[in-house]
Amino acid sequence: MSLLEVRGVSHRFGGIRAVEDASFEVEQGEIVGLIGPNGAGKTTIFNLISGALGLQEGSIRFKGEDIRGLRPDQICRIGLARTFQTSKLFNGMSAFENVRLALIYGNPERRFTYSEAEREVNQLMATMGILSDRNKPVRDLPLAGRRYLEIARALATNADMLLLDESMAGLTPRELQQVMQRITRLRDRGVTILMIEHVMEAIMGVCDRIIVFHFGRKIAEGSPAAIAADTTVRSVYLGES
């Protein structure tokens, strides 16, 4: 059984159809890339999966459960967390406090002592390579640190699957390689990942499979090598070079 199943999903904003008859699956343990030109419907799909938008047509199942009508917090609590293209961090808090908040409110069935919460937050921040930044205000973190912190905060909800929305945008080549390595390690620890990304080096380097959208429709799906060789994808998005 697939961890995530999207079936016949369509969504309109007024008279504009942002997504049309989208269907795909994500298996447990995969890293799947979602690519396409701006306006292709990628973020709309993320918003539908995460509950930020109500589902108009089709079905979305996570762990075999129909998640239509669930609020974002309810979807998060069954194991599906996301990051955002534009940072949603609490700038007035420290990096540690941001992750601790996600840990406590993302796991309402648990009761943490301060030392338990501190230990788990430190482990998550160490996983993302930002433990040395634990006491820094978020506003003082560089872009890469903020990207790592958003992923650490999503992981703090005990997520089985992450939706990563352009987590590598704006990074230097060195930072890009570090993020790619850390995302691969997350998969090796059992976290499934669906990621929107425009950085082709990252998509081709870490994804097991890539899904391509154009004007709201899925136009291709396959391995990185198959997508790179697809003439339709090259003509509408990748370019001939």
C-alpha cells in the first residue's frame, strides 16, 4: 500500500483550474520530486494534501485513510508535515524554542518534562546540523540555517512524511550539497519525502522518482534519467541543454 495516494484531484480558483485530474502515489521510503514551471499547480497540490485548501474533486489518502475534510493540524498529527516556500518560523523566538514548540504541540498525546523536550529537540537540531545555533534568535540565522530549522521543526511533529516546498532555493553550491546529504539521511532513517524544487541538481541528485506538472496537469513521471530524456519535459521546462 502506498503511503500517499492522490487520485483524480482537481481544483479551481474561480474560473481558473489550477490542478486538473492529478493522480500519483508516493511509496514509503521514497524521495519523490514534484517539478514544473511557475504556475504549474505544485504548491496548490501541497496545499490540498496538507489541508490548507479544501478538496473539491478527487481523493487523497494517507496511510490508507481518506484525509478529505481534515484540518492541517489533524493531518500533521497523523504523520504528514510540511515546510513552506516562504518561511513560517517564529522570528522572535530562538531556534531551540521554535523546534520545542513543534515538539510539544505536534505531539499532544505526550507529556514532556523539560529535560525530555530539551533532549529530543537537541537531537533533531543535531540531525539537521544546527545544534550550535540553538540559542540564536531566528532572525539572526542565515538562509541555510532557516531552511534546516524548518525541516527540524517539521520532524519534531513525529512525521512519517515530509512535504518540502523549495527547501534548497537560494543556497550556495556548498550549502546545496549539505542539504542534499541531510535529506538523503532522513530517508535512510525512514522518513518519506515529497519535494517541490526548481534546483535541478538537487532533484536529479536525491530523488528516486520525479513527477512533472504543466498548467495543472501531470505530463510525465519516472526516474531522474527518464525525465531528463523526456522530450516533452525538455521542451516545456528543462530546456534542450
